[in-house]
Amino acid sequence: MFGRFLEISLYAPEIRDSLAFYESLGFVQARVGEALKYPYAVVTDGRLFLGLHGQPMAAPALTFVMPRLMHGVDQLEQMGIELEDLKLGNEVFNRVSFRDPSGQCVNVFEARTFSPPQFDAEPATTCGYFSEYGLPVREQGQMRVFWEALGFVAWDEQPEPFARTAITSDHLNLALYRSRAFRQPVLTFEDPDMRERLARLKERGFRLSDEMPDNLDESCNAILIAPEGTRLLLLQSDA
């Protein structure tokens, strides 16, 4: 891997609203550092880390940490990656960005921006188990090559519950979603009792969307939209 996964970075212009949303689902806050000089918060379910950034940025973004980033830039460029938004120097927080073939933004920071909380047991969220970050794509060949070069492992495409190709790593699982129903990336959660989870969300006043493939049963699958616009795909799983 070219770096260790840190967070999925989201632009949250109203951080308090986003914090209240995720905490109401069972996420907890992590302690953030002072590297970023703008409003910033992190929430986690013990497996997924979401960075809420109060400054406009390309988002959602996949953010990784690479120590000694000024030297690591050469490694990235040798891989043929075109870097953008470089901030490198002795007096700045070193970071760079690039994009995958689909346009997905990837950030690389030199150091962590928060401390993961210590859990005796991972928090139980209403969403279920975070399984993957879903990327809508039309053609997957270039994406497979790109992410495998970065240390991920691409699997064969699975047709159910919709056409998807898992691209896995030790700390973050991606998936290529080949469906016109998905217009932007989604955070995918799964649970065999998702029907009951959706019922609880509705009872608590959450509004659920059907922005998903038509073959998914709306009674046990749904999209939940966060205040900053992030899509959470809630899927019924087999087990």
C-alpha cells in the first residue's frame, strides 16, 4: 500500500448538523489534532472514520497517511500518478491530492489528524455493518488497474444484488457499482435485519430515499442522506 487509510473526508459546511446526524446513528467523536486550521471533526463506528471538514474541498475524498510525504511524492509520480493541490514544505502541513480514473479524489497527508478512540467493544450503530465505499462506474477496467497498482486486490464482478466489483485492502474496502441508479459515491452498510433497522429509523423521523437499483426491495433497502449530502446505502444482507 502507498499509505495507511485515515478517513473518508467530507465537506460539511454545517459541522454541528452533521455531527448531530451521525451521533444520532450511534457514531462517536474522535479527538482531533491541530494540523488543520479550520473547523474539523471526526466520527467513527470503530471501523469507519468520517472526517467532517468545515472548509470547501473536493469531497467525498479517500484520505491516506504517508510518513515522509516529501520523499513519497517521487514514489507516487513514478507510478504515473498526476498529483494536484500540492502543499509541501517545512512550514506547512504536507499533503497532496490526485484522482482515480473515475474522478474520485484521493488525499495523502503526512501525519494523522486525529486519535482513534479506544473501545472495549465497537459502538453499535443503527446503520449496521460498514462494508465498503461504493464508487459508481460505467467501465471498470482502468479502475481495477489503477487501484491494484496502489496495493488493493480486485475480485470478479458479482451480479447480485446489482453489478459490483469488490476492491479490497486491509483497512478499506472499495467496490465498483455498475448501475445507473448511483450518481455519486455511497457508504454501504449491511445487516440481515435491515428491515427492522429501517423501521426504527422511520419511527425516529429519518427520511429514507429510494435512489438505488429498482430490483432492491424498498422495505429492506434504502438510502439515507446526511446533512452534508453524503449517501448511506443500507442493504439487506443474507447473513
